Amino acid sequence: MANSFVRYTGDNSTTSYSIPFSYRSTADLTVTLAGSVTTAFSLNSAGTTLTFNSAPAQDAAIEIRRRTSQTTKLVDYASGSVLTENDLDTDSDQAFFMSQEAIDDAGDVIKVSNTDFQWDAQNKRLTNVADPTAAQHAATKNYLENTWLSATDKATLNTVNSNMTAINTVNSNITAIGTANTNSANITTVATNIGSVNTVATDIAKVIAVANDLAEAVSEIETVADDLNESTSEIDVVSNNIANVNIVGGISSDITSVAGIASAITAVNNNSTNINAVNTNSSNINTVAGDSTEINAVAGNASNINSVAGITSDITSVAGISAAVTAVNNNSTNINAVNSNSSNINTVAGMNSAIATVNSSATAINAVNANATNINTVAGANTNITNVAGGLTNINTVATNLASVNNFAEQYRISSSAPTTSLTVGDLYFDTTANELKVYKSSGWAAAGSTVNGTAQRYNYTATANQTTFTGADTAGNTLAYDAGYADVYLNGVRLSASDITITSGTSVVLASGAAVGDILDIVAYGTFNVASVSGSAINSGTINDARLPTTIADKVITATSLTAKGDGSSADGKITLNCSQNSHGVSISSPAHSSAQSYNLILPTSVGTSGQVLATAGSNTNQLSWVDATETKPTVADVSQTIAPATATTINITGTNFVAIPIVEFINPTTGVHTVANTVSLTNATTLSVNVTLATGNYYVRIENPDGNAGRSTNNIITASTAPTFSTNAGSLGSISGNFSGTVATIAGSSDSAVTFSEVGSNLSGANVTLASNGVLSTTDFGGSSTTATLYNFTIRITDAEGQTADRAFSLQSSFGATGGGQFN
């Protein structure tokens, strides 16, 4: 296994890969993807796992290799300097790592095998090989296929390859081929007669069957031959009837089907007597089928029929006294009169004594009774007599105009049938049969008003055979009456045209063609009327159709707790329009579309609000509208810079104003254009958000969008995703330095993903007369300065990268005088 590099193959999903070797600094690592160097990765704190920003592609070659500096010594020994452990380790690590890398490089090449001293490519392909020019040069696949072999050669080889199976078969049968060659004369004979051979081969199964049959003790072929030799051959019989046999063969599937229902056929045969009886009675069955409507009607009235069947004894009893029932029915008027006057009869019964007194005055009463007609006439006309007395002047006027009165009697008559004499256009008569007023026109008598009570009346009839005229009572007992010409007629649900019917009498409908028995005739009779002649006060029941309502209502107050503007039941939503004074413009309020399935109430605010405010809802089904400021409230993001580790889920606080739960937080890289959404967002308050995010290396704007869509973005790149700087130099003592030493005391090393600088936290180095350069070099012109005694100098160094990230580490230097503190080379 290599000690300075590791190789992997990408699978389009894995991002983290182990680093199994040691290295001095991250700067010594070189990472390639498919041969190209990349820095799009991060390392864990231990430096043992490398994580790519995005998963390498499928089968991508991944190499992580250590390249220790071979051009610069990391430790430069100086005369009189103190050798520290760190210096020795750094120097030896550089040499050790370089030797490992050299060994790995040497092993990562084609070598001579120690088994046969030939070059060994170790199961790897050779690439970038030049075309051969000499006999012993290696040839590439491309050279062989496209230079050395011609197109004809390749076609021939492809043919050979496609026939390789046949070639192998020939090779495996080479002995048989030799045998065939020795029998070529016989093979030639077979070839000459190949047609016959093919025929035999085609029917080889039959040939085998014949051979097998002939080998049997009782051969079917021999049996057939014997049959054909008979004077009456069964085979001849079948042959003579081959047409029938073919017919049977052609319906073999039907025969199979019949055979499959043999039991059912047997059952039918066993029931042939009943089937024949049904067939004999087919006309009656057809008659019953033609009368299915009536049968269904009887079936629909089964409950009543069952009720009648349940009281057959009572019906029988009534039938036994039918004469008495008839007599009672004939006298029903008197019986009903007695019944309706039962209270008076009871009263009379209670006046028995008074009746006796009346009886004693019978002579006088009889005298009065003899004149009862006149008395009753006068008594019945008492009111009229009083009225006549009061209207004597009018009576005299009538007497004076008696001719006109008689003329009216001729113009208006009451009759059960239409008058036929003294007829003048404009005459009126009341038809007591139809219960309607009629007027005499030039065309004859016609209804003065509408025969139909209302706008329409429906009638239903069931036709008899070839019936053409329908009149009188319908199936519901309603007597047909309509205004001549105003009726729609439907036969079995189909509306008949004017040429199919005659509707002029007002009492009957005549079909041009007779209806079939059981046909259903529906008649819709329409009434004629003039809406303008109907007084509004006369409409005191029912509902007026929308079309009859006025289109405008001028200055009216509608007293109602609720008004509804309905939709049209199809696509038009209900709306209310408020017009301008001239009715030339208007503003409408419409319902939401049906598809939104919304039902809510808007309640106007209790005040007029202030200038610039708008109405806002409360967000509930009963919305109390209120006035709110019209300006939008957008969130703002404070320009507070922060740095986080890349590719690591990190929680940070973002400050600003007008944050509302829960906003969308995005981090925008202006260089790549990538928008990264926060992992989680928590609202601390309106000015602070707690956000967890994972970002790739880079600088980011922060954008915050509230749930209402209002959004704000930071003015600057305030979030930096960058690896924090780290020290390569171990903390603690940097060694012992001779007092008054002049030169480089030590070099502190560290790195980050950007340039780093070194500085001291505090000023303790000045006490040792040591200065720190920004590259980490500690130097002095007189170590310890004026001090002449051994002294320990403690100090803290800070490493800062380009993103402003820092790391601190404590170190110390020991001054020595004389032989104390360590050894040196002279």
C-alpha cells in the first residue's frame, strides 16, 4: 500500500473519503478529480477525512496525494542556534515524507517482473502509445483496426467471427465429415433424389407411424386394406358421404359445445310436454306481453288489491244487500240533507211541548200554510223590498230604459250549450258546462278568458288501439279543456308538430294517425292572459318568476335582513352593481367563482379610517373589515458580518427588523449565483432569527422573505463560509536560545483556505527583544536584551486569515547563558 497517496473511484453519491497517511500541512495535499486539480473540498478537524463540496461523478478517478516540499528546506540550521524538538521533527518529517513519496513514485510505474524479468503493466492499460514503425514495436488497438487491417480484412474477420459457432461445429465433427467423404457416391444419389427425400423428411412422423403400425400384431393399415377389398367397404360409405362429414367437421366446435351441455338438452327433452304447451299458448302469452303496461299498473297497485282481498267477506256481505245499498245511494241526497240538519232535528225533538201548542193552532196554521208560497216569497224578498223602496228612482229609470235592458238580456245569456239564435258579434254567454265565459266572434263562440286555471294544465291519457281523438277525463280524472291552439302534445315523450294534431276545439285533441294500444299521450294546455291587466294587490299567493319582476326600482327602501344576488346556475356569478348618477358607469361587487368554494361574510368597519388606509380582513368566515395602513412592511437585514465553517451545519443569529414567523431565509453567493435555503429557521422575535445553515466556501448575501411575500436582502456580503486557520507548530516551548543571540529565533507555521498573517496578542515578545514578522518568523538582534540571567518568556501568537478568522496559541522561549539549555553544532 502506498504511504503518500490514496486512490478512489467516484460513485455520484459519496462525498467523504479517508486519508490514511500523515502529512505536515494541508498545503502539502494535492487532490485531483479525473486528472484535474481541485480545491472544492474540506477537511475534518483531525485532518483524516476529506469531504468534497459535491459528490464526484460516477467512475471519476479520485487521487489524494501528499507532495512535501522538495525545493525548500523547512529547517535551516544556524551556527550557535538551539536545536528544538520541533525543529528536529520538522526536518526529519520532511526527509521521511520525501523518501516515502519517492518510493511510492518508483512503485507506481511499469517495472521488470522478478519472475521472468519482463516488463509488467500490473493489469493496467497503456495509454498515449505511438504507432509502431519497426517489427518489434507494440501495436495499439487503433493501429491494428484502422491502419494494418483493410476494410475488406475487417469484413472477412467479422464474417469469420459471426460464423465461429459453425466453424467450431465443423471442427468438432471433422471425423464425421471424413466418413461422409468416403461415402460421396451415396450422398450424390441422395442429392439427385433430394425432392423425394424432402417429401419423406416432411412426413417423417407419418412414415414412422406407418412403420410402427405395420409392426403391430393388429395393424390399422392392414385393416384399412382389408376393408377396401370388401364388396361393401365402410371407407367407401364415408367417402360417398364426405360432404356431410366435412360439414360435421366444420362445426366440430359447436358439436363440442352441444356435447358440453348434454345434461341441459336432456332436461329440455324431458320437459318437452310443457314446452309444447307454452308454444301452443304463444298467442295468449304475446297478448299478455302486449298488455304489460296494464299488468305493471296492477302490480303497482298490489297493496290495494291485497287490502281488498283481505276483506272479501265484507265485500260478499255488501254484495248480498246490493238492492238496499242501491236504494240508500239513490236517496243519498236526502240522507245527506238529514245528516247535515241533524242539529236542527235534535233541537226540534227538544221542543215537543211547543209543538203540541202549535198543533192546537193547526187551523190557523193551515190557513197560513195555504198561503205559504206568497208569504215565503215576500219574506225571502224582504231585503229586496227594502232595497226596491230605497231605489225606486232607479227602478223608474230602468222602466224608462226597458228597451236597453231587454237588449242586454239578448247580448248576455247563461246556458249549458252555445246559443244559436239572435247572434251578434260581441255577444256573451256563460257556459255552465265548461264553467267559463265565452264571447261570440266572427268565427264563432270562443273563450273570453283562459280555459286553463293558471298558466298551464297537464293531462295524461293511455291510448287504445288506433285511437285518434282524446277528450273528456284523463287517467287522473281531469276533464280536458284548453284555449284553442294553446297546447303542446307529446306521444310517448315525443312532442308532436302542428301537422300531426288538431287542437282547435278546446275540449279534444285529434291525432292525424291513430295511436297504438298502450301509447301514452301527454297534453300541456296553456292559459292566455295579459299581465298588464292583473292588479298587483290581486297577487296574494305563490312566487312571482324573476322575469316578471321590474328591472328598476326607483328610490325604494327594501326592508329585509338579507338580500341574495344569485348566479345563473351555470357560469355567471351573482353580483351587485352601483351606477353613477347618470347610469352610464357602474362598479360591481361579484361573488368568487363557484370553483373556489368560498362562503364568507364581510362586515364594514365602524369608522371611516384615515387618509391612505385600506380595508383588511380578519381572516375568518365572518370578517370584520378594518382600516390598515396601505404601505407594505418589508423585513430588513442588518449588515452584521459573520464567518462560519464551510460544509458544516452551523446555527447563527441574523438581526434586522420586521421579521414574521416563519420567514424563508436564503443565502446568495454572487459569484456562483447559487441560492442556499436555510436548514431550519426559528423566530426569536421581530428583530432576531436563529438560523441553521450549511454553506460551501464563499461569501453570501442574506435574503429574508416573510410569509406575506414581502422580502429584504442584506446590503453587503455578510456571511462568509471559510475554514478557520490552524497552527502547524505545536504549542509550548520553542526552545532555549542563547542570551544575546542575533538572528531568526524560530518560525511559527499555520494555514487556512486563504492567506494568513501572524501577530502577537499583547506585547510580551518585546521583553525578550524579539520581533514577530507577519509570516510567523521570530527574530532578534540581541535575544533577551540587557538581561544576563536565564529567563522564560511566555507569549501568545494569533493567526488571522483573509476572512478575519483567528486562532490563538501560547508559546514560550527560554534564554540561556553559558552551557545551559541544550547543545549546538560548531
